[in-house]
Amino acid sequence: MIALPFPFKRRFHVLPGFNLALGYTIAYLSLIVLLPLSAVLFKTLTLSFGQFWDIISAPRVVASFKLSFGASLIAAAINVVFGLMLAWCLVRYRFPGKKLIDALVDLPFALPTAVAGIALTALYAPNGWIGSLFAPGGAFGALFGEQGLKIAFTPLGVLIALVFIGLPFVVRTVQPILEDLETELEEAAASLGAQRWQTFRLVLLPILTPALLTGFALAFARAVGEYGSVIFIAGNMPMVSEIAPLMIITKLEQYDYVGATAIALAMLILSFVLLLAINALQGWQAAQRTRKPGGKS
Amino acid sequence: MAAAAALHVPAGTLGHFDYQASPATREAPWLRWTLLTLSLGFFAVFLLLPLVAVFFEALRKGWGTYITALTDPDALSAVRLTLLAAAISVPLNLVFGISAAWAIAKFEFRGKQFLITLIDLPFSVSPVIAGLVWVLIFGAQGWLGPWAAEHDLKIIFAVPGIVLATVFVTFPFVARELIPLMEAQGREEEEAAIVLGATGWQAFWRVTLPNVKWGLLYGVILCNARAMGEFGAVSVVSGHIRGLTNTLPLHVEILYNEYNFAAAFAVASILALLALVTLALKTFVEYRHARAMEASVS
């Protein structure tokens, strides 16, 4: 086991309240988070490994995992590209409404997921503002053959919802790094004869990489577990557009508690691995930030 | 989540740096315009349009339908339950956040980093699992299910389950904000207060709290927004009983699934307004926090 969060030696503290504060913290953490989560593990342990494997390797479950992880990876990749661009514009350029846009970037955090879900569905449904553009009679519909391009109620709709909820993670991780960047680096690169693109690729991008990876991992982790904004637009067709969290709900509705818990455990293990990766990435990022000699003031 | 929740001082608050003044930090105009068009276009399509769509769909059938949807008794009872869940979970997690930040930021002990990771755990758990864990504990087949039934306590498919699920998903918000802030401020000021004869509580109320008030408020605002808007976790434990165990987001879902789109978007527009108020408050707190930092530096 990993070391328990308790002091091994008694130390002398000037400030009071350590035992009370830490004791309360650990008690509350255990009651609200650790004990309930351990229920997932213990419930699954009532199964043999073979039974557990049968549940999570059922074709419908595997299809839902593939969709959740695949769509989350693609969405996080899209967010890295556009999140970096948006952060760049917010930090470097002046344009009207910039402060308002900066504040609205956090909308996916603040907007309840169910609201995002029905709004996206209304937009991308075949009769919606965007969906109708891609419908057979729409402006872009003909590009995708006679049927047009169906977005809502397909895996493409899942992707759209995951892009929506993931964007602020990338913008908000990259933005502070861009703001702290010393302009001397770029000036040195330019004075040594580098083209702007060379400066970006060889000087700026390596500095931004840890932040971009952190943003990617955060957006990916959120997307894998996302439920509210996806289920409305997904259409939830078995084997096609069912996400992994929905499989848990489906099993619960059939009173298959063990089945639901087995899927939950598989997802939990994965998110814990991701969490460790994110922590390591953030440590790397912090190390990079402290190593450089003082930022721009 | 981690990076996203940290109190961020926006650019421009502390004096703007003009990147376009030097040829070394500026791009060719065509590139600048391409980047601006692409990123603002992306922003408009992916973030702005859904927001506009909520209000447009809500008012599509006129103000009469809109008002009727909002004054429906089931909608009002959903408002009450949403407020109740937030009124319980926000103070609980506020007290926890202060206590965790005091222990972690003001003292040294082993396993501190691990404890911080555990506090973040609810952010990386799917909301559906956050609901499932309470079913496993208090559900009919759960650990404490028989005990709850014996004492005539209804927890799952009832209000207590909704509160528990909300507490779980909003657990890290305040702690996340306070820990880095209080770590950055160190403990010299509190130690000075104690040496000068203040009690621990006096040091906390008069020194620590004024120092972290903006960070605290920031955490509370985000915690509250999530508490009122949570859908997945609450949906698992609610049982969707109209007028009894429906929060506002669940009410939106029920109306939507009944093809009552105008009413669903009307209720959704209230939640969207809540999100806009949250963002406005958040921006204000960031601004005040930046000013306070500026004042303490100069």
C-alpha cells in the first residue's frame, strides 16, 4: 500500500488545529468518496474473474467502450488544435469582445450538461440550424451523397458533444503558459534568423507541449465519463451510438447491479490511470515553469 | 477539473503587453486573420450557437408558453429541490475545503501529495458512477439497504440520495481553489498573529480568511453551479418521480423526452441564465483577485 496520509513523527507546530483539520478532512473524504467508491470494488469482487471478463467483453459493452474512448480521443485532439489557436488569439491579439469571449470559454463548465445536450441536439438534428445544412437539401448535404450527412443520433453527434465539453480544458491549461512566456525567447530566435514558423515549431511548441498534453488528458478524461451532454444527441442505438456510461444506466435499469458495477470498475481503473498520468504531466509542467529564469512581467 | 478550476488571472488585468509591437512576436497579417477567423469561428459554432439555441427554442412559442412552463407546479418543485440540494452540499464542501486546505497548506506531513490526488478523485469519476456508488450502499440490495428499510429511511429514489450524489460530484471544488492559494501565502502571517497572542480561531478569521476570500468565493461559485446543474449522478439516484425527486436538469430531460420541447427549453433557459450569472460572477472575482494581488505586490 501507499503511505497513509498521517504524520509519522510528532512535530511542533506554531499554528493550532492540525489534528482537527486533518482528522476531519480524512473522515469526510472517507465517508463521501473513498467508502462509496470502494463499494464498486467489493461488489465486483463477488464475481469470479471469468464472470467479470464475460460482462465487460460482451459485444455491446465493447462497442460502447470503443465509441467512448475513440470519440473522446478524437474530440481531445480537435480541442488541442482549436484550443491552442483560441488561447493564442486571446493572449496575443486584440479584437473587440475579447474579454467577453475569454469569459464565455468556460461556458461548458458552467452550463448544466443536460442543457448543453438538448441545445446541441436541436442544432444538429436534421431540421436544426446546422443539421439542416448537411441534410439532403442543405447547402453541404450534396457533398455527402444522396442521404446527406446525419450528425445528431450518430457517433458524429457524440463527437460534437465531447468537443463542446472539452474545449475549456485545453484553453485554460495553455493560456497561462502563453501569458508567462518570455518574449526574449522569440526575439532571440528572430535575431538568429529563424522564420516565424520555425520559432513556433522549435522554440514555442516544445515549451507548450506539457500544457497541451495536460489539456488533452483532462479533456479526454472528462469526455470518457461524460453523460448528460451526450445522451440526447447520441440516439443511443445499441452497438452504434451507445456510450459506456449509458451501459451502466442500462444495466441498472434491468436491475443488473453486478453488471453495472463491473463496467463501472473497468472505467474507474482507467480513470485512475489517467489521473496519475495527469498528475505526472502537471508535475512535469510545473518543473518546466520553475526551471526557466523568470517570466515576462 | 485540475487546471481548469484554478483561479486564473486573465491577461490584460495586470497591464497589457503589446505583442504586435515587435516583429519577433508578431505574425504576418494574413496569418493573424486566418487564426482569428478559425478560432473565433470555432468558438461561435461550438460554444455560442448552443447558448443562443437554448433561448431561441425557449421563446419559439411565445412568452405565454414560456411563463406557463416555468410556473408549472412540477417545475416549481424542481426549483425547490435544486435549491435544497445546493443549500446542503455547498456548505458541507465549503467546511471540508477550508479544513483540508488548513491541514495541507499550513502543515507538513507525509502523504500530502497522495491526499491531494484523492481529493481530486470525484472529478475524474464519471457522474454515472458517482450516482451508482450510492445505489450500491443504500439501494435495496446495498450494504445499508436492509438497515435503511428497517428504519423506514428512504434514500435512493428520494431526496437524501440526490443530496448525497450532489455532495459527491461537488466535493473537490472549494478545496481545489484554497489549497494552492493558501500554500502560496505561507504561514508567516498566521504565526505572527499567534505569537502576538491571537487564538487559532482569531488567526483564522482575521488573517487567513481575509487573505483567501476571493479564492474561497470562486470555489463556492463553481461548486454551486455544478450542484444546481448536475445531471448524470442525480439521474441515477432520483427515480424521476415528478414533483418529488426531480431537480431542474432532470425536469428538462423529462419534458424533452415527452416531446414537450418548448417547455424543456424554457426550463433549460433558466439553467443557462444561471450559467451566465456564474460566469459573470467568476469574471468579477478574477478581476478583484487580480487587483488584490496587484495591491499586495506594489
